[in-house]
Amino acid sequence: MSTSNKEDSEQRQADQFAVEIIRADGTHETAAVDRVNWLKQIEQLISANCLDSVDLRDGSIMFVDDLGCSKGLPDNTQATALYHKVCKPGTTHRIKGDVVISRDEDFP
């Protein structure tokens, strides 16, 4: 790879960050999100138009579809378990639909 191509590749990587998607069916995916338009891209990754965020208190943020319940989305067992780890004991709210998890440091 030429120096110019290598620099272009490194710049593209610097302009993006990786996120993990946890689907309601339990599957995991990884995607690259642009730093400039990250909010819209995260919404598109999980088919949401209104996001809420959960600080997982481990340096990660979980983005959820804030309308998941009203849309009738299925329970996301894995995301709910992560949520309950940081909630007050006895919390029963469940995360519905797909979620995106990313490192807090990736956001401006």
C-alpha cells in the first residue's frame, strides 16, 4: 500500500468508530459509525427515530429505541440484563428491540 493510500485509510478510521449491535434475537454485529453524523447512523442501525441512552458505568453507553415498548418491539434479554446491572434493585423495566453499545470516549 502506498503512503498516500495508507494515510487515507488511517484518516477514514479516525473519522469513524466501531459500535456493537445487540439484536433482540440475541445476535451481535459490529458496525462502523461516522463521527460527524453518528446519531442518525445509530438510529438507522436499530430502526429507531427516538433514542435514549444508558450509561453502563463501565465506559460504555447503550443506545436504545425510546419508543420500543409503544412499537411493540420484542424484549432484548441481553440488553435488559446490562440495564438491570446499573439500575436500582427491583427495577423491572425491560429493553425492547435492538440496541447499540459504544465507548463513551467516542462521543464529542
